[in-house]
Amino acid sequence: MGKYNEFLYDDIGNEYSRKHLYLQELARHQSTLKSVSASDKEKVIKSINVLTSNRKNHPYHVELEAFKKAERNFKVTLNAKLKLHMTSLDPSLDRKQRAFESELFKAKEKVNFYQSYTGLCYDAELEYEKGRLIIEQLPEIMLKYKNTVDELDQAKAHLEKIDPKKEEAFKSEYKAFKADQQKRYRDGVQKLKDKRAAKNISEKALKNGKIELKKKNKESLTLKSYESDKRATKELIGNKKYILSKGIKRDVNVMKSNISDVRRRMPMEVLKTKPFYAWLTAPLPGLGQLLNKQFFKAILFAIGSLFIYGIAIPYALGFGNYQGDGIAGLVTLASEGKKIDKSLIFMIEGIVAIFLVAFSIAIYLISYFDVLKVEKDIIKGIRPRNWFESLTKVESEGFPYLVSLPALIVTIFIVIVPITTAIMLSFTGMNPKNQSKFPWVGFDNYTLIATGSGLAGSVFWSILGWTLVWTLVATSMAILVGFMLAIIAHNDRIKGKTFFRTVFLLPWAVPAFITIMFFSIMFSPNGAITTILNDIFNVQLTVKTDPFYSRVVLILLQTWLGSSYVFLLSTGVLQAIPGDLYEAAQIDGATEWQKLRKITIPIVLFQTAPLLVGQYTFNFNNFSIIYLFNSGGPFNPSKYGNLAGSTDLLISYIYKLTMENQYQSIGAAITIVISLGLMLFAFIGFKNSKAFREERL
Amino acid sequence: MKLFKKKNELYLSDKQPLSSVGMVMLIISYVVLFAWSLAILWPLSDMIISAFNGRQEQYLMINTNFSFSLKHFDYLFNETLYFTWVKNTIFIAVVTAILTLIIVSFTGFAYSRYRFKGRKASLMAIMLIQTIPAFAGITAYFTMHSIISSIIPVFSRQMMLILIYAGGGIAGNTFILKGYIDSISTELDDAARIDGCSSMQVYRLIIMPIAKPMLAIIALWSFIGPFMDYLLPRVLLTSPESYTLAAGLFTLINDFRTLNQPAFAAGGLLTAVPIVALFIILQKQLVSGLSSGSVKG
């Protein structure tokens, strides 16, 4: 048999003595059992046995049973009485008032009944205290409600009785008042203008003075308009209506939270010593909550159950799939399916099924632990939360989860599922020959990449090399140029800063695809730049067919594009550096170069570092410039095979593999490899960032 | 009179007198600045001139003479689906911006104001996942679209695109907005709560009005995104009727059937002008939006 604690506790750890005398006796015996010597143990155990076998005849038990019987009777009679009481009420009361009346009546009856049982058990005491609270607070609310209703009726009646003549009179009065105010306003403005003309006040003071006068004018007009009986009454009606709908609700909520305060301080006693609802009801979330009498939670988890048994599990088993076979489809990949079945669809539906199942498992676990905790609390003496308390708890603590839910769903389906697909795809053999059906191939794709063999893998390392060179050189050049321009343009003596800043903004502001495409035109064999270069140097230079020149031009182009962004960032930081720093340096005799090296560069670098790092990752994946400029060309099949050109970056190579040549699985494998690299890069940067270290995330 | 003349000769500036070395440096600075301005303005002005040059034929040449004409615009408006592309792009951009705002305003608020389980881990996870290039999932997007559209027939490829833009922006924008909301004093929340505001009311009545500047920036960035992006529309959208501007204009220079480079210049010009105007007017806000996100990150 289970062990009973001598005391009860509430959720902040206050200790209460038991009112259940039988349990108290039992608990005392059990606690002495621990301290007594072996010889006395027999005796104690014996007395425990006597006690437990005689539970039904224990005086407290008898008393409790009597109480329960009386309570049942009371409830029956209460209902009858309530009906009688309700019919005796004034029929003009509205629904809300009737509800209040019924609650008040019940509370009064309950106080009468439970008063004599408060010493017997905590449940009775709780009912008693609850009733007292209601008797104390509800009448006030009812009175307020009644008064408000009366006032509302009065106001409505008044509104109908308003003399239209009076309104007319007021209208003309208001008109006169308005004209008067307008005149005053004009006079005031004129006075200000005179003052300004005499140069007694500044332009800004004039402007502010005007605004002030205008506001005053408006306010006095609004004030005056409420002198109209009609307007004032309407306002009053709106006000009273608001009190009836929102104000009363708030008062009731205050009362409810007072009740829940009492509930929190009132323990409960049960015979149960071991939680068993939790594992018993684990397969059906919602049932355990129902047994714990937490109806609000029960409804929430029942929705979860519906999701699990209505959607997740059938889908995972293959029912309701578009084409696939749930999780099983992930293993077979449609290899024995019909001719139109596609492995990719099977794979994606399998992944979706896995996520649905993962959701289901999460619901199971949350439900299980929730029931378990509530049960353990009940055994300790803590009352489970009622409807009102659960609602407020969900409102306050569940809020972040609730509002993040759309983001979570979108992220899972738009980001996580596709990425998982890519990861899985990299272990399959999806290539031009196996488009609709493909098998699992293990690590083959990765081996191809690592050893640089096969049609697609053979150029991996040379492309990686160019990608790294490109990333480092193009980004560093852009940063260098942008930063230098920012410093030069920041010089006090330079005139026309606005012009330069606006011009330097352009490469960033014009959509990159437009400039890249236009440069691509200008660099084509008959394009403007090619013609000029050929005229000046008198050579037949064809940029787009020469790998080396193509690369150089691409780097210069990215410098042109990227420096604009760096320029803007650095200018922003430069403007924020306080001038005192430079003055202090000047006084100490620093040269311009020293000021630059010791003050400017460190500050700018420190402030923009995370964004500059972002520029490197951006360029690593800068697909558009490569693809739009020359589609990754010029092509050189002897060196780069048929799939890639000599300016292709990994990202555009992946694009060509997956989209143009249907080598999806090796493309996916390369994506995974570079993603891992970038993630590591980002992780290190992220870990070292200030926000993360200071736990301010 | 003599006194005044002397006053004019006095050196009254705060700055030190310019030495001869300084003078040279200043001249060099001007030369550099003007040279770079030229480097920026020349290609752009060339684009503008070409767009208006009636002598340009299918290919852009430099040696043709200039004669003002609107025939390339005429071609653009009548022979291509330019207006459809504009409409598509604006539709995608607006819906993306609205969707992003709704989702991100909630998550930014939740991540800034609540300490819930899994908060740090999930932030870390989304930051890392974000580094994976957008078209890692491109193979899946196709198939996912066909699955979804079989269930919901109205689900078009453009909607898929919107979802991808919005979903991809959640992580970064949440981070930026969270940083901004962090800087709003929590005493405001407390005061509102004491007055009886629920979480939703605190969000709606207190936080969102104050965070408006950052929300505007996020909306603006999400709006501009679809104008700038070329890759995803190119891959996902298959018919010219559903193209966005970037994908549509590219057909004017890479497809032999529709090749017309001056028309491309005209279209590019029309697309760039409003965006450039937007950037110039709002440059301060746009840059501050960028850097505030980074400092907190």
C-alpha cells in the first residue's frame, strides 16, 4: 500500500495539517514505522492493518460519508429551490442579471449548508469560503450593473426627449462660438507674426506658436461641442454600454481570480497514493485531463487526439496520401509501385509523415507529463486548476507558443521539409537516367565528390578553388573600396557630400539583376565596353570567351556592386563617431594617419564586422552575378566537362546540375557539403557574438 | 574702411589652415571621388541613353548615333508582357510583405518578451538553418507544389513563391525585430498589464505602435526582395504570363526568339527608377535597419 504524508502542501510549499483523520492516523503510523526499533515494528504494522481493514468503520469515515450524503441531498434541494427563486424574480431582469442572481442565491445556500462542515474537510471549507467571497463581492457588481442599466435607459429616454429647438439654438450658438474662436486664433497668429517681423522670436517659435494656437482652438471647440445635450447624451450612452460589456466582465474576472486565490490556498485530500491515470490514459490525450476534472485542458488535448488519430497516423500509414505510401514509402521509394509513381513524391510524403508523427509524439508526451504532474500534485494536496485558471494560464504562458505557431508551421513546410528532402536526396541515385524512380545508394555521391571522380564530381575541387578565390577577392575588394570611399568622402573639406553619397548609393539601389544584365550586354563582343577597350588598346579583346578576363571582370563588377553597400554602412558608422575623439587625438599631436589607424578603422570594423562576414557568405552563394553575366561561361569542356563553365561557382554549378541537367542527387550532396561548411562558419561567428555570450538572446 | 578689410583677411575657420600637402591630398580625394562617380554613372547613363535611342536595333551598339525615340518603350509595352510582369511582381511583393509582417511581428514580440522553453535552442537552430542556400530545397519545392495543388487547386506557383519568400525571411526578420523590441522598456508592458491589458493587448496597443519604424523597414525589405530576386522565379515559374520582372526581363536578352536589348534597357530603367527613388528617400532608415539587426545579432 502507498505511503501517506502527514501534511498537505500547496503549490508554493505551505504546509497544512490533514483534516482527514483516518489518513492522518495512517500517516502517523507510517512515519513512526521508520523510527521505531525492529521489535516495535511488528506492533505498528499490526495497528496499521487493524486501521486499514476497519476503514469503513473509522469514525471519520462514517462522518464523511454522512456529509457526502447530506451534500447530495443538498444539491438536489438546491436545484429545486433555485428554480423557485428564479421564478420569484422580477421578470424585467435581463439574462445577465438573472445569472448573477442565481449565482448569488446558490452562494448563499452553500454558505448555509457548508458552514457546519468546514472543520470536517477542505472541500467543504473551500465551498464555504467561495460562497462567502461571492456574497461579499457579487452584490456590488450587480448593483453596478443595475445602476448602469438604469442610467443607460435614462440616457436613452433623455435622448428621445431632447428638444430639437434647443439643439437648433445650440447650433447657432456653437457657430457664433466657432467664429469667435476663429477670430481669436487669427488674432493670435497675427500677433505672433508681428513679433516675428520685429525679430523678437525665431521662425521655429512662430511655427510652434501657431501649432499651439491651433490645438487650443480645436480643444475649446471640442469642449464646446459637448455642451450640446444630444452629443453629450450620446457620449454617455457609449460610455455606459462600454461599462456593461467590458467593465462588468473585468469585475467578474477580479472576483474569479479572488476565488482562485482561495482555491490555491485550500489543499485537497485523496486516498490515492500513486498516479495511474497518466500511463493509463497516455494513448488518448485529453482523457487523463478529463479524469483530473480539468475540462479546459481536456478540450485542448482532445483536439490533439483528433489530429493524431484523424490525420497523423492515417497519413503515416499511407492513407490520404497524394501518391506516396506514408513512412513506408520512404523505404521503398516507389520501387515496386506503378509506372506513374514517382520516388520523389514518395520521399517527400514520407518526410511529411515523419514530421506529423513527430508532432503526435510531442502531443503524447506533453499530455502524459501534464496528467502525471497534476496527479502528483493532487496527491501532495494541490488542487488542479479550474477552467478559469487554466484559461488565464494558457493566455499568459501559452501566448508565445500560440503566436509562434504559424511561424513554426511555415518554417517546417517551407524550410525544414525541403532541406530534409535535399539531405535524403543526396543519398539516392537521382540522375538523368533515373528520374521518376531512383534507389538508395548510400554514401556514393559523397565518395564521388571527395575523390573527384565521375561526371559531376570530377570538377568539384577546381570549382571549389575558384569559389574560394572569388569569395575572398571579390568581397575584400568591395569592402576595401567601399571603406576607402567612405573615409575620403567623410573629410570635412570635401564639398558636395550629398551628391557623392547619392551617386555611391546607386549600385546598391538599382536592382542587381538589371545592372548585371546590362554589363553583360556591354561586355558582349559588340558591346560598348568591349568596343572602347579594343579602340584604346587596339587589341581584339573578347572578355566573355576568355576564362581569365571573365573572372577579372566578374570580380571588378562585384566590387562595383558591393562597395556601395559597404560605403553606406561605413558612412553611417563614421558619422556616429563622436568628434571629441579626434579633437583629443589632435591635441595629443596625432597625425591624420594615426587618427585613421587608431580611431576610425577599429571603430568601423568593430561595428560592421558581422555584416561584413555576411558579405562573404553572400558572395560565396552569389548565384545571380555568375549566371546572369555569362551563364558561368566561357565553357571549356576539356577542363570543366560539359556541365560547368570556367566561372561557375559551386552554387551555380549546383543549379546547373539540378535544374538544367537533372543530376539532382549529386547536386544535393554538394549543397549539403557547402551548407555544413557555411553552418560551421556561421556557428563560430554566432557563438562569439556579443548577444549570444551575454545570454541576451 | 581699413579696419574691415583687415577683418576679411583674418583666418576664422575652426579647421587648421590647409598645408600644401593637404591641398594635394584634397585634390587627389576629389579626383578619386569623381572618378568613382563616373564609373558608376557612365554605365547607368548609358542604359538610360540606350533606352531612348531610336537608332538602336535588336543589339545594343555603341557607335550608333542618338536620336530620341520611345519605340523601345513602345515595344516593351506592346510586344512583351511587361505590365503582366509588373502586376505579378507587385502582387507577390505585397503579399510577401504582409505575410512576413504578420508572422514576424508576433514572433519578434514573443522572442523579446517571453522566456519560454526551447527559446534559445530554436533561435540558434533557425539562424543556422538560414545559412543553407535557398535552393537547397528547390527540387522539393516543385514536387511539394504539385502535392499541395492537387489538394488545393487554386494554389498557384506564385503562391508557392510567396510562401518561400515569407518563410525564408522569418528567421532574420524575427532577429532584427526582437532586437528592436528589446530596446523598448518593459516598464511600458508592466504598466499596461497592471491596467488590465492581456498579452494580445500589450502586443497590439503598446509594442506594435512603438515598433512601427522597424516594422516599416521589414515590410520594405520584404517588398523589395521579390523585385531583386531572379533565381526562384526563374526556376519555379514556368509560363511567361506568371513571370516576375526579373525573370521576364531576362527573356529579352537571353532568348533568341524575344531578344531585344534596348527594350531590356527600357524595362530595367522603368523598374529601377521607383526602387532607386525609394532607396534615396529612405536610405537612412534602410541602413539603420541593417545595422541594428547586426549589432544585436
